[in-house]
Amino acid sequence: MSAHVLLAPDKFKGSLSAPQVAERVATGLLRASPGLDIRQVPVADGGDGTLDAAIAAGYRRVPVRASGPTGEPVDTAYAERDGTAVVELADVSGLGLLPGGKLESLRASSFGTGEVLRAALDTGCRSIVLGLGGSACTDGGAGMLQALGVRLLDASGTELRPGGGALRELAQVDITGLHPGVADAEIVVASDVDNPLLGEHGAAAVYGPQKGADREQVELLDSALARLAEVLGATGVAERPGAGAAGGVGFAAMAVLGAALRPGIDYLLELVGFPAQLPKAAVVITGEGSLDEQTLRGKAPAGVADAARAAGVPVLAVAGRCVLSAATLTEAGFSGAFALTDIEPDAERCIAEAGPLLERLATERIAKELERCLPSGGTS
């Protein structure tokens, strides 16, 4: 079998999904070298795009109607194969689903994520991967628990209203109604975040401002999350790395659902079959919309580069823009990087016309680099 080119990009946020990025790069490369053997394995790190990556890997899309972050209905889905369900929080409780883009730091809830989990459990899925990232809420996963049958009550026995702000009034948690499927399920949380639930490095302090919280609201939310941990008797879990993921949904998943936390990109590379394609690859092409310092902190391209480097396979990166120096790229394991801004300086056009520009970049520049990477048997 001849060596192949392995395309394993993440999404270009706001422009192209990971499968679309892979398809555009493949089209451009084949235009330059029609005989190339190209394999496409789009990837994700647990945040936006996790659902797309799973479906591209052969999982079936199961539609679900659920509650958005402030209660409005949204059409979402989970991906399923052989009893394993992949749920993406961002696709139902994400920032991009807030009506009119209006941030609701105190009211936004993870209830819809719980509804999708419930739907997967109702159909018999007993292995569940919950991808965390891009959440609109800082509710400690309270909404998710309520959707799964947990009752969160104030001192008068009244169910709490949605959102992290309401947790200040929490007096009692009743888990007797928790979905019975949880007890038999193996739940894995995939996240690239290692923040604890509380304190200066916690969910409210670090991510609350991105969700509209001012200083006073950050303090309020941190106090409310502490109340949740105290009433649940799970202050130890609150200190674990990853408990602060997705506004504290990581905490609730570990404390109540018994979930195990895994680094998002490492786990999802396995899930989409990347390791199986790596040994025969002559070169790997990965990337995302912006290659920057955030990329190096557990994002998908960095995970792909680490895995490829360990296997002795060179890695090229493709992006909308790249602000990393050549030395930094080399240190991170990339043999080279190509950006849309290399051929189109207008950033707005790079976003609006990302697909055609990506094809052109692949044809005109990446294909020439592949000629230096591929062995003579790399084409047919």
C-alpha cells in the first residue's frame, strides 16, 4: 500500500466545519496532483465541531429538539454508533445560540445538554462522550442535572429557576429522580480545560467575563457555585482539574453522573479513528481558523501534531491566519504552516471566501510542499 496524505483539520470557526476544511484541502491537492492518496479524518477537541467530527467518522446523526441556553427551543442532535453517543454541549447550550447574541451570565443554563443526554439514554446508549466547550452558562451543570431528573430546591422546597445566579438560594438536592440509565452508563467528559470549579482560576473568574459577567456577577457566580458544591457534598470534586469546564458542567458530570474526565483532543482522536490512519501516512495536514498561542494549549492541531511527531510523521498546518513564529511552529512539531492570509491579505474576504481560498492555497502552495515530503510511492 502506498503512503497517503492524512487530512486531520479542526474547523475554521465562523467559516468552515472540519469536514468542509478537509474536503476543500483535498480538492485543491488533487487539482495539483490527481494521483494523490488522501484520507480525511476531521477532528475536534471537545468544543464546537465535535458532533461534525463524529458524524464524519461514521456516526449517525440523531436529531433532538431541546432547550437553548435561555430556554428557547433549538434543533440539535447527538451522534451514535454501536451504543456510543457523542453529545456536544456547544450545539445546544453554546454561546452562539443566545438569542440576538445577548449574553446572559446569570440566567443561561445547561438544561438542554441534559435533555440531549436524556434522549441518548432513553434510546439505550450506555457509553456517552460529552464534549465540553463554548458554553453560554456558568451554572455548574445544574440545568443538565435538572433535565436528568435531579431536583434543586430552595429553603421552601421550590425548584430553582434556571441559571447559575439562582444557585445562591440552593438548600437541598434530591437525586432520587435521576435518570436510571445513568447508573449503567459509562460517561466520559472530553475537555481541553483544566480549571477547577471555584476561585481565581475557576469557572466564574476565568470564563464568566466571556459570558457577560461583570466583577460583581463573577463574585456572585463563584459564591453560587460554591453553594452547589457544598450542598452536593462534593467540595473535593470541585477542586479537580476540569471541574470548571463549560461553566462547571464538568463538575456536575463528575460529581453526580460519575463521569471520567479525559483531555478532549487525545480522546477524540481515538474516537474518530485518527491513530488507525497514522502509521501509513507520509504526511499529516491539520489546522484551524487561527494558529496562535491558544492552539498550543491543548487545541486540536497541537494534539494532532503531538501524535504525528510521536509516530515520526511530518505535520503541516493550514489556517485562516497564523501568528506563530517559525521557531514556535517547529518547537510545536509543525514542519510548516500555510494561511489564507498568505494569498489574500483582506481578513474579511478570508472569512467570507474561505472555501475557494483554501482550495487555491492547497493547489498553489501546499501541493508543492508535499512534493518534498512524499516518497516516490506516495502517488498512484
